[in-house]
Amino acid sequence: MEKVEIANTVTDGEKPSPVRHPTSSPPPIMSDPTPDRLLANPLAGLQRAELVEHGRRFVEDHNLGEEYIGLFERAAVLAQNPLSFRDPDSEFRTDRSLEEERDVLERELTHKWDQPKSLYALVVTCALGAMVQGWNERVFPFPNTFYKKAFKITDNEWIYGLVNSAPYLCCAIIGCWLTEPLNHYFGRRGTIFISCAISSVTCLGQGLTQTWWQMLVTRFLLGLGIGPKSATIPVYASECTPSAIRGGLVMMWQMWTAFGIMLGLLTGVAVLNVGHSTDTMFINWRLMTGSPMFLPLIVCALVYFNPESPRWHIKNGNYSKAFESLIRLRHSDIQAARDLIYINVLLEREEEISRSRNRLVEIFTIPRNRHALQASLIAMIMQQLCGVNVLVYYSASVLQDFKDDYHSIRRALLGTMGFGLINFVFALPAVFTIDTFGRRNLLLVTFPLMALFMLITCLLNNISNGEGPSLTLIGMYLFTVVYSPGEGPVPFVYSAECYPLYIRDIGMSIATAVTWFFNWLLAFTWPPMHNKIGSAAFGMYAGLNVVGFVFILLLVPETRNRTLEELDAVFQVPSKDQAMYGIRQLGWLFGRWIWGQGAVGKPVLVVGGGGGIARDRGMNNGGVEMESGIAAGGVANDGQDRPFPVDDSSSVNRVA
């Protein structure tokens, strides 16, 4: 982990914050320069008697039933400090009738994967939804080889690119922005049901189309299923699961999406021999495009057997149903009551902040927020501009080498299937490396390698001279091996943790829309570009990987193992100082590992505490490395001062 020092400084021209005495009342929200402090632990500072009273009033105010008053009085104390049941004077120690609750709370800490079957059923449903996502996006490399001849658009690369890229254009301009209203009116389960139903119907429509413009319309409408689903399923899983296993769900989405990609490619190979022609009268390509329609129906059938998100119920004022959901998702009533109280106080603080601040404006005007947006967009945009989706969407066409005989097509599709297998297998190590190696380090290591392997793909494709796809596949496979554990999962994990809590949903919405837009841009422009300049198009993406490395080196700080306070300090660093730190870090790496100057110390990034500025001290051995807690699965702790936070559902994109 890179070394960081906290400097006792303030931003130029800004007055130091006054020191508050312990008896002082908290400042109004608008005067608090860091509203995330309000979300750190809203129950912090309350005495035990106040917490007990809070629990009693919670039951009375929300008509949960007098029989739950004692339960919620104990739960309110746990909501402030989930480890308080271990205190010697805790009623969980002194009251023998509470031994069962105490044992459940203790086991929660020691056996984090011991969860109710209903929770794992929900996780399975979300995993199936992720597979739908991957299958919807990646099934098209196979049929696009056939349908462009069937629809007589082989000579119009712009139409060919537009048809292929239509879903991602819809995601960028419509789908992503429908997520919030769909979730507001239909809930998480309803949004998942609607988006999967759209996916199923449009996939069936793809298989029945008779003209290219019909295919264009159905694929554009497919984006209405892809966009809301991609934003809602991770949120739904995050809001329903305990914090101990919540962070891993960010990686789960990426992993099972990669598995869906592999399923789509395997299905394409399985139906490849149904008809040996590219004419419309044969159905192999229609089966390929229609095959993703079945898995969404399974998700639709399962989703309403799972409980609705308790957070969504609370936002709609239905506390009894929220409590019922949590009872199904936790082993005991005490865990459900504790989580319900804490989710509620967090939502109250979020609404308080929303009424007092223009969050959309502040994401651009406050330097800390703007720097996080800048780093997030770099990671997201480069996920597309690295060129991976060229291989995903058009690898079969590239490997055909402009041949349209059936043998060449079959060989190209088998090579593309190998891409899907490698993508899934090498996505698995990222579950471990993303936390042990770090987000920034993974990107800095993999981008030069991606540039190298994309260049190799360019050279091998250029010298193949019609000898078949084997040489080009070497470069493609090597690129995929490096991409899958690096730029594949990192952008979404990074974006999920870099924004302050109070603007995280807005930041993620912007980042997601931007990445879908560049996804569309790449898919739309590749066919005419490759037709015009051939293998040199791969060389262009090799150059863009070098550009991505430079931007990440200069403008993307590390977020691994950062608490909320440390993230605030890190993203307060002016871009100029962050860039200078990156340059000196690169110099240190060259000096240590290439020039052999092992005695030179690591550069230290000095960031201002409490809104201060950063100063890069260059080659300094005296830096203090920031050690901090981390939430399970690698998502930075959302700043809760509690030893065991029970609601950090903001660790992935939130949907109102």
C-alpha cells in the first residue's frame, strides 16, 4: 500500500475549523464541510438510557406492537455498538433468558457465512440476474457473423455497428436514468422482474426479426432491460445482506456476469450446427439470439419468493414489512431489530442532508467530490477504451479474416468461446488480489501488459495472412488473462467506494451512464474502423492502453484499506500534487527494480487532514503508512465508528 501522511494543514484561503468543546451542540448541516460525518454513526454519543428510549419510541411511532418494545430497546444499544453485548455489565451477560440472543450475536462474528437459507436463495437469484446480464451482452458475437449476410448489410459497416451497439446506446441515454423511477414505484424486486421480462421478450424478438431495422429496434429495447438490471441487482443484494459478507457481492456481480458471458458463448457453439448456411431460412443464428430469453424467465419466477429490500420498505414508510424482510434475512429477531433501527437512522440523516444540499452541484464544485468523480470516470472510461469489448463483440468477425465459408466461421466461433472461458476463470483471482494488491496497483501493472498484448494482437493479426485465427488468438487470450483480474472488476469496485456517502448514488449513476456511452461508441465505430485500417485498429487500442496507464498513474489514487476520513483526505489532494506523486512513484519503481537503486525510499504522499491540502515530499523514508480498517470484500469502511457496522449498503451503487 502506498505511504500517506496526514498533514495538519488547511486549504489555501480557508479558515481553520474552530475547536468544539465536548459540551457544544453539533453544528448545522450546512456548516459541516464533511456531511459524511453525519452518516458515520448517527447514534454516536447517545447514552444508554437515550438509546433505550429511542428503541421504545421506534416501536410506538411505527406501530410494531408492544410485544417488541423490550427487543427494540436492546437492539438500539446494539445498533450504536454491535459489540456491546460482550460488555461485562451488559444485560446479555446478566440476564440468563437472553443467552440465546447472545449466542446468535457471537456466532455472527465468528461464522460470517452462516446465514439463513432465505438469504442464500436471494444471493442465488441475484447471481442468476448477473448471468442474464452477461448472456444478454455477449451472445451477439456469434449471430452477428450470420445475420449481416441474411439482412444484406455486409457492405454497410456503419449499420452493422449501429445494430450491434444499440443496447448500449439505450443504456446510456435512457436505461440508466429509468432506474430511479422504476425502483421508486416498483421496488427492487419489481425492477428486476420488469427488466428481466424486457430482456426475455426482446431476445425472443431478436430471433424473429426479418430486417436489419427490426433487429435494430429490438436490440435498442434490450437496453431497457440491461440498464436498470445492472444498477438494481447489486443494490438489492447489498441492502439485504449483512455487512460481513456484503463487500464480496460487488465482486460477485462481476464474476457471475463473466459466467453469463461464458454461457452465451457455449450456447452459440452448441447450436452452431443447426443449419449450415447464413441464409434467413436457416435458424442457427436465430437460436443464438433467442437463447438468452429463458434464463430471465427463471429470475422472474424466483424474485418474488425473496423478501423485498428492507431499506426500500423503510423509505416508503412500511416499517412492519421492513421488519418482516429482515426477520427472513437474519437468524434472529434481535439482529433484525438492530439492523432495522440503524438503517432507519441512516436514512433519516441522508434525507436531512438531501434537503440541505444540492448534491448534483456539489459533485462538481467541491474538490473532494470532483477528484473522486475524475478518478472514477478515468477507470470507467478506460474499461471500454482498453479495447476489451472489441474482442467480446467482434472477435468472431476478426478471426474469420473476411472469409464467410462455414468452416472459417465455425473455427472463429470456437476461438471466441475460448475467450469466454478465460475471462471467467481469470476473473476468480480478483476476489483476492483486489484487496491484497490494491486497486491502483492492479491497474498500473495490468495496463502496460494490456497495451503489450493488444499490440501483439495487432502484429499477429497482420502477419496471419489468411492462415487462420490461431496467431491472433494468442494475443487475444493473453490480453484477456491480464484484463480479467484488473480492469475488469476494479472500475466498479473503485467507483463504489471513492464517492462520499451523501453523493454516492449520483456519482455511480454518472459513472455507469458514461461507461455505457463509451461501450456504445466502441461497438459502433469498430466495424467501419477495422474495415478501413485493418489490424492497425488493434494498435490504436494498444496506444489507448498506454494513455490509460498515464492517466491512472497521475490522477487515480489508491482507495484500498482507507477509512472514510482517509478517503476524504486522499481526494482532497489537488490534481497537480497527485500527478507529481505519480511521477515520483514511477521514478522510484524504475530506480528500484530496473536501475537497481534499492536504497532509495518510496515517495510519500502527504495529504491535509480536516480539509487540508497535499504536498508530495518525493523520495522520503520518513512517511507514515496509513493503516485502516476495511469492510468485508474490499469495500472501504463507510466511516462507521462502530466496531461492526451493520448497514454499509452504500458500498455499491444505491438507487433511491
